[in-house]
Amino acid sequence: MSTTPAITTNGLFSIIYGTDELEPTKSALTAVLGTPPHDSPYYVGWESSGIQIGLDPNAAAKGALGPVPYWAVDDLDAALAELKKVGATVLQEPTDVGSGMKVALARAGEGSLIGLTSP
């Protein structure tokens, strides 16, 4: 058995909560984090202890309601290919979300969501 991981991450980058109830979720997380968010029509976000915390109001269309951890990787395409190889279902192919950052989303088995990001 190999001890070298097939995907090398640079740590947890963000946790994105998919929600179809943006305003109450934004209010609750603002109360928890104690700071106002960066707010836009497609994404609401905070930074806490070096981790991006976000709300995605379009998550239901991707099948991603609930929290999704996004792991920072150097090679997004290679990491997504490795997830496919082990049977994960791709829910979102690599997508540019601005400022050169790309994200992808996969589902392991019937439920666990795995987000990947390449800054």
C-alpha cells in the first residue's frame, strides 16, 4: 500500500455553505463570525482564521446544499481526474470564479461532497 497521497493538497482553503435561504443564513453566520461579509449576488463570504467561509445561493442547482470543504490543490485537473479514478462523480467541472481562481466539485459515493480549488 502506497503512503504517498494520490492528491497533494495545500490544506483546507474554504468551507462553502449551499443555501436557498440566503438572508437568514447570512445573518446567522455574521453573528457567529462577528464581522460583516463581502456581499455579492452570487457569493457571500467571510475570512476566519485564514479560512474562507462562504454562502452559495446557487448551490442547489449543483446538488450541493449544506457545507462543502474546498481543498487547495496545485493541479485542479489532475486532482479531479484522481477523484474520478476512484469512483467520485463530478458535479462541477473546473470553473473560473474570478481573479484566476478555479473550483470543482465532486461527490464521493452517495453523499460526501469534496470541493477542490486552485488559486
